[in-house]
Amino acid sequence: MSKSYRLIILVLFLVLACIIFLHLNNGRWENSFSEFFAAIFNFNPEDQSQLILREIRFPRTVIAVLAGASLALSGLLLQTFLNNPLAGPSVLGITSGSSLFVALSLLSGIGFFTTEIGVTFSALLGALSFSLLILFFSYFIKSQVSLLLVGMMLGAFTSALVQVLQLTSHANQLKAFTLWSFGSLQQVTFAQLGFIFLLFLVGTTALVWIIKPLNMLVLGEKNAQVLGLNVKAVRILVILLSSLFAGVITAFCGPISFIGLAVPNITKMLFKTQSHGVLILGCLLLGALVLLLCDLLIIYLEPVIAVPLNGITSLIGAPVVVWIILKKF
């Protein structure tokens, strides 16, 4: 890794550390490092300050870091594999699958499926089901463009089903689904962080092993095959890993738009390289940083107006996507 890349990564890391501290320390109570440490490792449930840190601020900050990094990595994988800068986690229907299953859960009115655990389970099941469906199609479809179109059609099909379900649902059920669809970092509890982090760690560890195949895919699918790459095996790994990253975050936070689409492109423009060792590290840092900044903006605007997470990410991500399209064409 060159000195310029190391310098950019160091700057991103330092900025991220500062934003994490700001995010944790924002609110009525200002806390010291010793209080943060005590809230995590020596928790006293009767201490109001520790309770706020452990159950509200810490989970919200950690999930923002994990969600931003996961969605950015998912987008990077899909953009590399499909050779399309406008590909994102929702492009293969993964997010749409979660949305459909959550809609079926919340709008069904069945007790268990309307609970927090039921919604999370439904979202994970939806992401997994649609991932397996895409994986099934990938065995028969050789063209990346065709697979992309299949994913888009699955997304359109599920959106139509969700709209039909919304039209036939009651007001309270419709409100619950609408709130979930806005995306939020405030629903994750301290107890759930370990499970989410474990899946994130499994995904990133597996990702390290396919850096070389990803670099080969940049040359094109046919050239990669000539160089001896098993494209079908890499295709399966990419779909599984991108589904893992996007599916888990969608399950716990709802669908978060544009992070997986915009951040990988910003990372490529910042580092000016196609080396995935550098890009993966860049997406990890930049994805976490962007989502933290979006959520910090929501916190600052909260006394004036309640802004949904997807509203902020779309305001930032949409201009980036338009700029990418103008630059490409």
C-alpha cells in the first residue's frame, strides 16, 4: 500500500474516531471516558447516566458504524461483480425481500410477527429467501446484465405486492410498516450488538479471502476466466456475502438507501484505484463515517424537526448518483 493511501486511511480513521466521540457524547449529559468504560464493563442499572450510555447512545453509535460499513461493502461487492457503478444492495432484490416479508408480518396482524423479534426474524428470512432465489438463478444465467435485470424485476414484483398489502391493511398496521421503511438506528439494543458484530466479522473475514478474485473481476468476466478464475464460485460468494451484509442490517435497522450505492463510488474517486484491498478498507471507514454523520445531523435537527434516516441518506446519496451518471455518460 502506497504512502498516499496510508495517509488517506489514517485521516479517515482519525475523523471517524472524532465523529464517534461526538455521536456518543451528544445530548443533555456530557460523559468522560471513565463513564463510558463503566457503562459497558461495570454497568450499574440504577445510574441514569450509565443507563443512557449503555442502552441508548452506545448501541446507536455502534450500529451506525456497523450498518454504514456493511452496506458500503455490500455495494462494493455488487458493483465489482456486475461491473456497474449504479449497483447497490437493493439491486438483486435482497432489500425488497426483507421489505416483502416485513410487510407480510406487520400487515398480517398475527401477534408474534408484529413484535420486534418477529419483524427482525421476518426481515432476515426475507433477505435469505431472496438471496437463495438469486443464487438459484445464477446457476442458469451466465450474463451479469441478465442477473441484474432479474434482480430488478424481483424488486419491482415485490414492490407491487407490498402496495397491494398496504391497500388492504388497517391504519395501525400501515403506520408500523411505514415507520419501519423509513429506516432507523434506534431500534437495536445492547444485547443484539454481539450477534450483529459476529455476523459482520464473519463477512469481513470471508471478504479478505476473495480480494484477489475481485481484482481479477475488474478485468472483465471473460478475462478473469482466461486467467483461471472460477467465476461461478466467486459469483456465489459475492451474492452470499452481499446478502449477509445487507440482510442483517435491513433486518435490524430497516431499509437504508443510497449508502451502498454512493459510498463505494466515493471511495473509488477518493483512492483512484481498483485494488480491492484498499477499497474494502476505504469502504469500511467511509461507510461508517457517512452514516454516522447522517445520524448526527438527525440528532441536531431533532429539536426542530423529525427527519427519517432514509430522508437524510437520500438527500446526500441522490446528488452523488446523478453526478456518477453524468460523469459516465
